[in-house]
Amino acid sequence: MKLSYILLILNLFASLFVKSQDTLALKNLKNITCLSIDAKGNKYLSDDSYTLYKYNVNNKLITNVNNKSYGNITSIDCSNPFEIYVFYKDQNIIVFFDNMLNIRGEVRLNNFQMNNVSCISRSYDNQIWLVDMSENKMLKISKSGKKLIESNFLNSINQMLTNPFKIWEQNGQVYVADSTSGIIAFDIYATLDKTYPINTYSSVTGNSTHFYTNQKGSLIRYNKLLKIPTKADLEIPKEAKLAIHNENIFYYFDNKIISIQP
């Protein structure tokens, strides 16, 4: 009991203080729609004109590519810095780019009867995690479309899980974030591990110890161990989305990326 109380106090003090902020404004962009940062600090981002960009750690534009035929970019996963996974939800297509944004392949999910995929990510072994609401399951598939692993029906885990918008793998767990019912954690065999009743709305990121979410303009830090949310001492735009790199949290909106050191 005493240890739990100490951990609670430490969590509250650590969560409420933001050390500094840095703002990056990208002149050539009007509206950043997705942002992902690789292990080296390179930024991969998209805008609402169907363009994918790469900026280096010094925020210099390295290259960009525009593929209007694929439509709007839904998510970018650069957890493997040599193979970038880009999901185009409207077309139900995953495209693989190298680190200079040359196309190296694609998966057309409709070809494999996965017709209502809400989110995708890379697995540790360079396969694909996804949530297919037509099957109401989380799946792991190969790049050839073969099903490798599948979860139980998601509505048997949580009947309120109706709008999953993000999936990611981290430290041997796979997380699914739903805008109404919180975050569900699975092991790498798609077996339910934990549930986190946190309001994620439409943006969430996380590291090994915490989730971060934008709750209508409030930056919330959620301790995974204690399952306790705390509010940071700053307000952010309600429409801002979140990303993470090392210990820095990033929120972005319009043409701006702001980094926070919590």
C-alpha cells in the first residue's frame, strides 16, 4: 500500500510539468495529416495534397513523393527506418517505401477479402498487423496476404469497441486504440493481455511506461502500471495529433510541429 501511494505521488508530479517546447513551421505545407519519426530522428509526414515527405533530423527536406491515385494517407509507420509502411484507408491499400520514398511494393487488402480495415502497422518481423472490422478481429498477415495470427472477436473482448483508429506494436505487445472505449493490449500471439479505459478520441501515442492523448485540447499522460491519467500543464489545439520520439512528445496541426520535453 505504501509503495503504491509513493508511485502515485511520483506519477502526479512527473506528469504535470513540461520542461520546454520547440516549434517547427513548415512553409511549404498547409495541413499536416500524419507524422511518424524513425529511430534516427527523421520525420515522415503527409499533407492533405496526397504528398509524403521526408525531413532529416535537422528538419531539412530530403525528398517527397505525390501519389494522388492512392488518395489520402491515413497513417505512416517508420519503425523500420529502411521500409516505410503507408496506409491508404480509402483505397484499402498498404504501400511500402524505402527510406528515399521509392515504392517497393504494395498490398491491396480487398484482394484478400479484408474489406473494412481501419488501421495497420508493422510487426517486429516486418509483417503486418491490422484491424479488419468486416471480420471484427485483429489480424497479423504476411505481405502476400496470408493470415498468420488472428485474435478472438473484438466485440467479445469489448462490446463498445466500434471505432479502432490506431494499432502499433511495442516491446512485445500490440496495442489497439479505439476512439470510444480506450486501448486494448495483446501479446504478439493476439491474445488479450490488458485493457486501459482511457479516452483517446482520435489521437494517441505512447512509450514503454505511458500513453499520451489529446482530450479536447488537454494533453493527458496515462500511467500504464497504475492506470492513472494526469493532465499536463499546457493546453494544445483540440485538433492537434500526437507523435513520439525517445522522450519527446510531438503535437502537430496546420503546418506546425511542436516538440515537448515532459
